[in-house]
Amino acid sequence: MNKANHIAIIMDGNGRWAELKGQKRVKGHEAGAKVVKEITTYCANSDDIEYLTLYAFSTENWKRPRLEVEFLMKLLEKYLKNELPIYLKNNVKFEPLGDIRAFSKSLQKTINMVAEKTAHCDGLIQYLALNYGAQDEIVRAVNILKNVEGNITQEMISNTLDCKHDVDLLIRTGGDHRLSNFLLWQASYAELFFTDTLWPDFTPKDLEKIIKKFTKVERRFGGLK
């Protein structure tokens, strides 16, 4: 039986969820932030899940309307400050993925503070992908290794990436069927699950159903059984 040791989620559908309710898109992001808390808490209390990686803000999301981006930055900072006690209560270690240097000094300080405050936690590791893009991640890794003597190996690249753990189960909410530049290296043999459910409506029960389906999948990793 497969274990979903590393679950990665593309949290899609916040804006559409709000628009369907006749609300501003930012209301969808607020609702989505609550779901992050619920899903993280569920994973933290699972014996099988070691890593949870959530796609929060991509390198392409800067193309969105300025006011929406500004709201997302404020929401992220508020979320992290509010979630710190929850992280600590559930023994969750928070780690950011991506190039956070593009964020404001205040937001960078908050991100680093939460990472430092939870560094001792030895339960679930929650990776939050912030200003993250898989292509950018790989380019940054190659630039770090470009002066290394001899041949660059697959292991060397893996160990230089922001996220150093292969994904077992990758889920995308919101109905689209694409990876959107998310964990392209780490998800090379991940099982992919797509759901039409918009992220603010996604529940721990939905996640549990997907995990049950995942456990029954035959994973061959390019070989034969």
C-alpha cells in the first residue's frame, strides 16, 4: 500500500469561488487561507504524511492586478502571524520555497521569523511556495552549481533545489489539468489527482478520499511489476 509521504497541492479556484458568490476575488483568498489551516492541521495529525507543500504565490502571479497582489501580500503576512501558534501547537515546521527577496522587508521578516520559531518542530514539515516557479528554482540551482568541477549529477541538482524531497501525491483543485510550473523536478513520478472542487470548498474529507485512492495506485516508477 502506498504512503502519501509528501503531498503537494496547487490551491486553485479562490477568485472563481468568490465571483460565483457575487463577491470580490479577495474574499476567495480569505476563504482559501482558512482551508490552508484546516488541511495543514489534518496532515499534521496523520502518521503517514511527512511533508505538505502548498503553492501559495507563483513567480507568474505578479502579473495579476496590482490591488489583488497587494492584498495577497497583506493576507500572507497576517496569515503567518496568526498561524504561528497553530504551527507550534501541532508541531509543524514551516519552511518557505522560492525567492522571497522580491517581497517587502516586513514580509520577509515575518516569513523568516515563523521559520525560525518553528525550526525545532519535528512533526509535519509545511512548505509554502512563495514567489516560486519550478523553472526559476532549477535555474537558481544550476547557477549555484555552475562553478563545480566535474560533471553535475542528478543528486547534486536535487540537493540544491529549494525542495529536496520527491512528491508522492500532487493535487490540483479548481478543475484545470496542468502543473503551472510547480515542482516539475520533484513531481517527476508523482501521482496526479485533479478535482473540480474550488479550493475554498476543499475539505479534509476530500483530501482523505484522494489519499485512499492514491494508496491503491500501482506505482512502477518506469519499471515493471
